[in-house]
Amino acid sequence: MSASIVCGVDGSADAQAALQVASDLAERLELRLVVAHVAEPAYIPYAAAAPFGRMSGHYAVVEEMESQEEHAERLLEEVVADSGLVGAERRAGVGVPAERLADLADEEDAELLVVGSRGRGAFRAAFLGSVSNALVGVARCPVLIVPPGATESP
């Protein structure tokens, strides 16, 4: 498998900017571009109690995860089509976004992991969490966080 650049997207304008930067870098460095979206697992009340009762709770969790993965795949199709990236590979998944993106970067032999930044500021990010901040701590390759407005010409 050849080296790649993995770009995490979520359909936001910030992710589009990150995808543009990742695409430009992949082209310049002659690396594969892998566009990824990781959907967070849905919270299903009482799903953990399924082993103690009927298995219907288990099936609800499996069905919800399959639905989320299908949604992630559709989002990737739209993002890649809107960006006009013909040769980009797509990877969709369900899990904790930062952890799953870091694992995906390992699987894809990534030289770089690129994500957008929502620009919430330190105060809001501390309460709401941030995939980009979490990635810096868990990724085993360099992480490029593209700030808002980075692709706009001055």
C-alpha cells in the first residue's frame, strides 16, 4: 500500500477548506488522498441491558450502527462529488471520531492527517470537545489543523 494523506470531513465549510488543502498537498506530494467521515455512535437508552433480557436491544444497536454508516457513506459521496475529487478514496465508519481517524491513518499508511477547525475558541472547545484537539493527542502521524478562512485569498 502506498503512503497517503487522510482528510477527516463532516460536511461543514471548515471541513471543505481542510479537504481543499489536503487535496492540494496530496497532488503536490504525489500521495493518495483518503477522505474519511466517522459518525459518532448513537445513544440508545437501555441498550446495555439487552444481554439481561431479550436480544432485541442488541439488534436495535446493530441496525442503528448500520444506518449511521450508510449516512456516513452518503455524506462522503456528496463531499467528494461537490469537491470534484475523482481519484479520492473514501472511508466511512462509526466510532469515536478522533480515535477512529487516528486508527484509519495507521491503516492507510498516512503521512499526514488533515482536519478543519471550527474556530470555537478555547473556552467553548473545553466544554464542547474538539475532534481536532483530540487528534493531536492520539494520532501517530503529523496532524494538520486547517483554521477557518485558510483557503480564502487575502
